[in-house]
Amino acid sequence: MLLALGCICSPVNAAGAAESDEAVELGEVVVTATRTDATLSDAPAAVTLINANRIETKNASRLGDVLEQVPSLYLRGGALGQSQGTIGTSGMSLRGIDQTKTLVLLDGQPIQDASSGKVNWRVPFVEDIARVEVVPGAFSSLYGSNAIGGVVNIITKQPDKREFTARVKKGWSDASGEDASVYFRDKMDNGFGFAGGLGYQNRDSYVNDFVVKALAAGAAGTPVTGAQAITNREGVPTYLVGDMGSTPWKAANATAKLYYDLNARDKIYAGVNHQETRQGYTRFNTYLRDAATGAPVSSGTLSINGQRVVLTNYDFTLASFLPLHESTTRYFAGYDGAIGNDYLLKADLGKIERTYNFTLASPTATWDSGAGTLSDTPNDGLDGTVQLSLPLGSKHFVVTGLALHKDSVNQQIHALSNWRDPGSRTAVNSGYNGHSTTVSIFAQDEISVTDALKVYLGGRWDDWETRGDNFVVAPASSTLYPARGISAFSPKVSAVYKLSEAAILRTSFGKSFRAPTNQDLYVTTTSRGRTTAGDPNLQPERGATWEVGGEFRFAEDAKATATYYDTWLNDLIYLMQVNATNSLRINAAKAKVQGIELSVAAKLANWLEFDANYAYVDSKMLENATDPLSVGKRLTDSPGNIAGIELTAQQGDWSGTLNARYVSHIFWNAQNTDIVEGVPGSYDAHTMVNAKVGYTFSRMVRGSVAVNNLLDKKAYSYFLLPGRNVTAEVNFTF
């Protein structure tokens, strides 16, 4: 592909080249690492910046697709655009630290779910993303809770130019479906600006969830054929007997933003984003046939190779959350300006309203009907920040501010007479309410010690308060948990030293924390006879990180970065097994994560760029009162090795991208007993190769074809990953 592009000799048009150069120049300014504008060379962290030009080279349907080549970042499930995309199936870790301990921001405001602390990766509208900044390391000193592993900040486009785009995309194979979007932004002479867009995605999906049954004690029953002898991820002999069907889904995004320039330095803005997803399951498939009649078999006491296996209808409906609906609506407003000549003032306010509900069949239900439950979890978030930045003399630049964060959840579990019909509610079985409020003050001093040395001293004080209640109808019980509060101080010191124009060294030490979620505190769940209870007295999880690294430029268009980091984690929340049927969340664990990040970027020719990165992540449980056998084992959801390589080409009207990403085996079990790969529910080491080729037909029309999983590798990340699939896209720009 790249050789073909290299043989095309038509020159890049001057306007396109100028636009690309401008994007690169502007992209070198980042805001997340310091909460103010800073060049990449001055930022006190190994920031990864992905600008709009880079996003355009990717086959991106969701935020995770944009981030796939970020060093030390692992993504799975609902984070990626080709997968079923619910918040419950998503996974992420940054430097081996899971997604509930990594803060995700949209234009500087948190978008984590108020109940679980997870992220709905569909909320950011890809067409509206100007750039993404990924800042690893301890950043509670600036951002408070959740910023143990780092911060991911999605920054959206502003109406600084007129742009109208329309896109249509068609997918085949495991990407079967259609996408369409329109996006418009403009800046008028009277100071008003507008940006807005609509997007729609429809996926047929593919079979990715399977039914696996273990052997049972006792006499065998009806002889059947069609079962496949495998093991589960722990190596226990089992049989593959069917699948859950495919998981078709539809998703929509809408955004509208208004801006007004009060004068040359001050502006105000307001807007709304909305995202909505609906997901279903097609009918399950049983692979079993009655040995005597050939009829399909989906339940009963069976004989497979003379061994007893018990199969019920529930086995084919347990994981079938049908229908599932989630939506997020975000309202926001803000001011960005100056007071006098030296003081920069920012203020913003955002409110997020979320709904998340799904139905679950009861053990006696069939696929077509039967009793069940509806889990309905609406939750809200409110965030406000006032920030003042000012110079103090010639050596100091101070950023300080106040912040407010509020979460509230009101969950109800409804009984359904028909689990296929969410409208068949008969009663409320149980529920919980949770409310958390954090009031914060933060400050950071950027000290220019010399022309070559900058030191950053900062800290944040967070006052966290929570209250809640839960109830069960039968047997009747309710518990009210009075308000309680905890304070956390998160200091940090960083230094950036420029050895020369070609070499920069960085080091830092910081403390961080993550407040328990409302789900951790107040939710009690029962599944298949096992009850897991929250603990309203949980303490925050805490971390301490130091790191050292540098950036080295070998030529004008070639650079390398290297970072070593060491993170200590305390008071980690884990499940303690009280007895055979009950577990409790407690602060029980200590862990350590250390690792190395390496990356290289070079322009190999005028038309060809090369990027590569590698991360070694050594995560280890040090103490765990809930599970002593997990001590010394790798943390769950934490791959030990991650590597990526990417070639990006632009020659005349042609463009192309070829990339590969390797992720080593991860463990889902804290004792690391899930060592088997290639079976349903396993988390396999795998390499995915993706390619995209584009052609500009005219100033207004551009087309592209992308192939994901080019080598058609079969691998599981609990669910079966998509096989080779193709998408074709046409973009119209006016």
C-alpha cells in the first residue's frame, strides 16, 4: 500500500500543506499538564498529543479508536468502535492502572459515570474533536479524584473558521452497518460563533459471546452431538455448546455550541451534547442436536461423550441484556478572558444527566418470555471551576482555583412480568440512592529557576462528603447512611531541564487519590445466588508516583522519548468473601506498578512518517487481606507489554495509514489462574494490524477504504474480537 503511494508523483497542494503545518504548530501547545497553555517541551509530563489531522488518518468511530497508539494505554470492549459499545463492557488501563483511577475529561470537565466511575466512550462526538491530550502520572494535584493513572482530556473544536462536512460510511463483515454525520462551524464578524453536528451509527454486529458448560456430577441424560470439547480460561475441561447471537446496536450523537467574543480577549460560551445508544441481542444459537432425532437441544440433562452436562434456558439468556439503553446529556457554559494585562480568568459550569437501563431474564424464563428484572440507574453530575492564572514577578507563574464536583444516583430494580418488555413493570424490588460532593482548592507555581530549568510546585485540597441509602422490598429492609466526609491533600513537584535544544529531562513526584464511587459505597447486588455488598465506610484509594524521563531530538524531524515510573497504591478496594454466598467491598490491598515507556517518531521522507512505541508494565499485588493467594501476582486488566507501530503517508491526492498494536496476556482473576488463551472469556495476547487508504477526488470530495484486523487474527478479550472487516467512507467538505 505504502509503496503504491510512494510511486504517485503529483505534488501536495500548497493549501493542504500549509494547513497541515499550521495544525502541527498549534498542536505543540497543550493545556492539560499545567491547566494553562504550555509547549510540549515545557510540559512536566510525557504528554501524548493527537490532533485533528492525526485523527483523520484513523478509521475512528469512537474515542478509543483515536487513542489506540498511545504508549502504555490499553483499551478493550466498549472503548473501541467495532465492539458492542456499552459502558458495562468497556475497559481501559493507563500504566497498568484501571479506568476508574484514570480521569477522563471533555473540555476539562469529568465525564465518568456517577455510579460506577466508568466511561461511556461514545459521548465524545468524533467529528467535534480538535485534539486529545493524554497525560500519564499522578495529577490529583491539579484535578483531584481519579487522577492516579493520569488524565485523558478531549478538547473539542471552536468556531474559529467556517467548515461544513458530511460523512457517510458503510461497513462489511464484522463491521456490517452504516454511519452518517454532518458537522458545521462558523465565526461571524459580529463576534458570534456556532459549532454543531449530528451523527448516527447502525451496526449489525457479530457473534462474540458464547455458551460454555462444565461437566456435572451424576448420571448422564439425553445423548447429544455438536458440542466442542475445550477448557475454560482456568484450564478446566468444558464444552462449547452455543452462542448468545449477535448484538446489534444503534447510536446517535448531537452537539450544539454558541460562542460570543465580548472583546478581543474575553469570550463566553454555552452548549449541549447528547449521546444515546440502544443495543439488543438476536436469538441465541445452540450447537447441540439430539443424537436420535437431530432436533436442536437448548435445555435438559444431557450426555456429551457419555458425560453429564446440565443445560437450561437461563444459560442462553443470562448475559442477554435486552433491550439495553444508555444516554448522556451534557449542558455546559463558561467564560475565558483576562483581567487587566496579566491576569487570566476562566470559569466553567457543566451538568451531566445520564440514563442506563437493561433487562435481565430470571432463571425460569425462556428466550421469548418469562419473568425478569429491569435495572434503571439514572445519575447526574455537576462540575464547576473558577481558575485564575497570573505572573508573580519575573520568575513565577501561578495557577490557582476553586472547584466543585457533585454526583448523585437513584437506582431502582423493577420486577418485570415479561423480561423482553421493559414496560411490563410490576413492582420495585430494590434500589439505592447515593450522593457525593467534593469541594476543592488548588494551586501550582511554575518557577523559572534559570532559562534551562523550570520547577512546578503544586497541591490540591479536596473535601469529599457522601451520604446514601438502600432498600430491599422482600424481605423488607432499608438502611440510611448519614453524611460523612474525608479530606485529601495531593501535593506534587516536577522539574523540566533543557540540556540543549535537542535534549530535555523531566522528573516528578506526586500523590493522588480516588474517592469511592456511589456503587462501591451503597450497592448490594445478587447474581446466581451470590451477593456482593458495598461498604458505606470505604476510604479513598491512594497512590504515590515518581518518574524520570526525557525527550531527545536526533534531527529536525526525528525524536525519541523515554520514561521510567514507579507507582505505589494503597487502600485498594477489593471483594472480601464473607462466606460461600456473600462478599463485601473493603479497603484491603496494596500494590506496586513500575514500568518503562519508549517512543520514536521520525519523518522518513517528505511523504512518509513513522511512529513506534513500547511499554513494559510490571504490576504486582503486595498485600491483599481479601485474597492472600493474589499477593505477588499481576494486577487484573494490566498487560505486561504493549507495543505499537504506525506508518502514515501523504503523496499528492493519496494518503495511507498502516499500523499494528500488540497487547500481551492480561489476567481477569486476581490469583492469575486464567492462563489459557483462545477460549471464550479469555484475555489473549494479540496483535492487530489495521490499514486505511484515502484519495482526494476534489477540493470538496474525499474517499477512503479501511481494513481492520488485516491479518484476520482470532483472539478474545472476554468477547471474541472482530475479525477482518472493511469500511468505505466518503467525506464532503464545503
